[in-house]
Amino acid sequence: MAILEMKGIKKRFSGEEILKGIDLSCKEGEVLSIIGPSGSGKSTLLRIATFLESADSGTILYDGKTVFQREAQSESLRKEGDSIGWDTANRQQAKALFGLVFQNFNLFPHWTVLENIIAPLIHVQKKEKTYAVEKGMALLERMGLSDKAGQYPYSLSGGQKQRVAIARALALEPKILFFDEPTSALDPELTGEVLELIRSLKNEQMAMVIVTHEMGFAREISDKILFMAEGEVLCQGTSEELFNSENLRLKNFLGNFRGV
């Protein structure tokens, strides 16, 4: 069964249609990469999947439960608020199923590395601090950052900050992880260490949805790829199917990247 299903997702900003009826699904242990030119709606789609934005219309299901369902509405009705269409109980349950890793890390600068990781455990899952610290230190050891526990984010490299952000997401034991351009804020030499960490998560059968411009990486790691442009999914399929596709729009896009 799919962990995540999105059906007919539409979104407008200032009258401009950003998403024009997107369908996607991600199963347990599956890696879904979303590729496409800037401005195609990829990050907006991720924000809708993780409840940071509301779709204007469409359906979202987590673990087969409908979290959001809204019919197309007039502009005046949409302005009434974003609460229309949400199943409050299912939404709350679904929040425990996913983690989100931002491209700019979103670490709290006034908290230490360890505090950044354990805060969701204590404040969201209401875990005892002793348990949270033990789990946080285990995750830092896994990330190769156990010696950074008491440091503050400003003292870390970009790659180290992103590994802390991934550790924070993993602390809640999600069933699916979302990555929004996880390497776009990193220097090229730091990109490899983050991509290697994501590879290790795939080996552990972690379901992931990854928005990325790393085409070689997407080709290697993905079970399924969606190609978006101008707010639509123009192609989807396995890595082999997409990278051998005769779709002219996709071929032109991939032609801008070396080694793919």
C-alpha cells in the first residue's frame, strides 16, 4: 500500500496556476525523485504534501487515510481559509508519518546541535529527556557528528548542518522522508557526503520523496521519477524509462546536465 497518495492537486498563487492537477504516489521502501526546471512547482508540491501549504483542490492520503479532500472552489471561497477539506484527526496522525529536510537546514541557531535533534522528541512526542538525549546521541554518532553535540549550528559546515537536519527528521522515526533540494545550499565537495547518507537510508528501505537537480544521483537511487514542467507531470516511470525517454521536453532538460 502507498504511504502517500496525491490526486488532482491544484494550486494558484496570485491568480497564476502553479500546479495543474498533479498525481503521485510513494510506497513503503520506495524512492521517488521529482525533477524539472526551476519554477515548475516541485517545491510547492512538497509543501502541500507536508501540510505547509493547502492545495486549492485535490486529495491527499497517508497510509490509505484521507487527510485532505477539496473540490475546486471559487477564489472567494478559497479566501475563507485553509481549513476547508482537512480531516483534523487524520492530519494529526499523518504528521507522525513523515519528516521533512529543508534545503537551507532550518536549524535553530540558539540551540546546540543536540538540542535541535531532541526538541521534537520532547515537545512533539512528549518523550523523557533522558530517552531523547540517548537517541539524539546515537543519531549523531551515526552521522559522524557525536563530537559536535554541544556546538551551535554557526560553527558547522553546510554538509554537517544538513546531516544534523536529517538526524532531526529521523529522530521521530518517520515512515517517509521528504527532501527539498537537499544539496542545493552545499559546496560541491560537501554534496557527496549528504548523498551518501541518503543512499544509506535507501538501503534501510526508507521511503523518500526527493526534489533534486542532481540528475546522476536521481538516476542511480530512484525507483520512480516524476518530470515536472509548468505545473504538470509530463513524464513518470523508472529511472531507465525516463532517462531513455523520447519526450522532447525531458530530453532538452536532461541535455543541460553532464553525465546523464
